[in-house]
Amino acid sequence: MSIPKSVTKQKGKLILKNGKTFEGYIFGSHKSVAGEVVFNTGMVGYPETLTDPSYKGQILVMTYPLIGNYGIPQMDSDDIPQNFESSRVQVSGLIVSEESEAYNHWNSVESLNDWLKRFDVPGLYGIDTRMLTKILREHGTMLGKIEVGNEKVDYYDPDKDDLISKVTVSNVTKYGNGKKRILLIDCGCKKSILTNILERDVTVIRVPYDYDVEKEDYDGVVISNGPGNPVVYKQLVASTKKLIQKQVPILGICMGHQILALAAGAKTYKLKYGHRSQNQPVKEVNSNKCYVTSQNHSFAVDTKTLPRGWYPWFENLNDYSNEGMIHERLPFRSVQFHPEATPGPVDTSFIFDEFLKDI
């Protein structure tokens, strides 16, 4: 068990765009940042959550009151990290009710405080996260900033930025040696998407989001999760249209689902406060089967705009928003949730098998 060191507490504050201010204490990096303030209701899995590239540009509020109590495991520099979803902390800032200085777990090597400090990410604790979450639920996600001392920052809207360029891979990388060749378009791909595909004995060709899809030979395409507003990525939508025209089997996940929808001719819209947790219930539209899923997204596909030949595959049982779509006869399918989970239930890992059956 790690025993916390006695340190001088420095005050900081979260300032929402509507003027509401929350005062607390800084941990991690002592610097000011700005972003979109969103909340996640997960009780565990903070190492995976904080390294999910889909959180780029966001200040994350954890609704569970104890964060950091099992520390952080060893973070290796491998291309496929063992205990995380990417090789760095992706959130712009972290808001918690109580930051657990003492941690205890068999594979923990450092505290949440030290880990955030190492990646130059600030945290704020001593915040009434229940009240903050109620505000976000009532008014919707909003821009905000963590300010420390006299360091001022301007508000920053990640929806206007090309966030994927900051989290995609730089080079083409090949994994595995299976007969089926899968092109993985990396929009900020979680590690678990890659490992779930590789477990099914295929070759994966992982490419940047703006890569020329006609340069490689492959049997199917996976468009990964990623951060930001899908309408920003016009080049990626255009590339996906080419794949549709060629009738290449496609699986879209989260951002990939939204990109595929835009390429097909549908529209997307921003949810009031998004879906971020490991307990989102979804129902398969043409059956009575329900699943508990892991989710992290701000935008959704408008089911009413799906073009002819495309049908909703899943729907969210909390707000009935679209959670997936499928083509009536061509090998195209996508889901808004995360079939790879991590953290979360693995109820929907069969989605990868369904995709490979199309090839």
C-alpha cells in the first residue's frame, strides 16, 4: 500500500462557460487548461478511461466519489499497451470528488496524482461532483476551464478542432499473420479494438485516418472510435464513400459509426450530455435482445435520416437514440457503443464475429 506524502494543497477552480465556478484543490500538473466539461458514471476503469483517445479535448468529471484508490499499473512503451487504451493520458483535465492519495493493488506502481503529473495533466478534487453533474445534465455539456493561480486561459471548443490528427497513428503498422486482411482506420483507436480483431486470427493493417485507402490490399475495413465532431472530417467521409462504392465490408465503431453514416448520406447531431459509462443499455431493434454496453460519445446518428437500404441495428433504451445501423444486403454495419468494452461488459463482442462473417 502506498502511503501519501504530506504536501501543501494549492487551490484551483473550475469555471463553466455559464459563469458557474467550483473551487477545489489541484493535483497532478499544476497548470490551467480549457476544454469541454463532460461526465462519466463508471465506478472503475479509470486507467483505461483516461487513456481513451475519444476524450481528447475534454475535461472529464468522474461521478463516482473515490478515484485513484487502486493506483496506476506499469505503463510500458509498447505499441499495444497492456493495461491502457493508448500510450498516454488523453483527457485535458480531471475533476473528482475525492482523490485517493493512498492506493492498494497488486500491480499498481504509482499514484493517480504522480501519473497525471507525468503526462502534464491537471486534476481538481474537493469538488461537489454531484451538483456539477446535475448542472451538466440540466443544461448539457458545456465549455469550461481549470484555472490555477494567476494563469488564465481562454475557453476552447474541441468540436471545431481536428482532434483526430492529434491522436491517430503516424505510420502504417501491420500486426498478425492471418489470411483475412483488415484495414484498421485509426481515428484514435482504443488498444482493445486492435486486440479484439487480432484475437480472431487476422492480419491488421493500421493506418492514419487520412491515409489513401487505395494504397493497400485488404478484405475488410474497421473505422475506429475517435474524438470530436464527425462533420469536421470531410476527407475521411470521402474515403469512406469510396469504400461503400467498392462494397468493401465495413465495421464502424463509435466515431467510425458516425463517419459511415455521413458517408451513406445520413446526418448526425450532438447529444445534450452524451453517453459516457459502462452500463448503457441497448436493444437490438428487430429482436427482444438487450445488452449492457460501454460508451463514450457526444454525437449520435439521426435515425430518421438513414437513406434507403440502411436500417437501425440497435437503439439506446435510456433515450432511444441510434446505437447502430446495418445495410439490408451489402456488408456494411456499425455500432455507436464499444463492443471491445475495456472498461465494461463484453456482452457485444460478437459484433466482431458478425463483421468477419461478411468477409
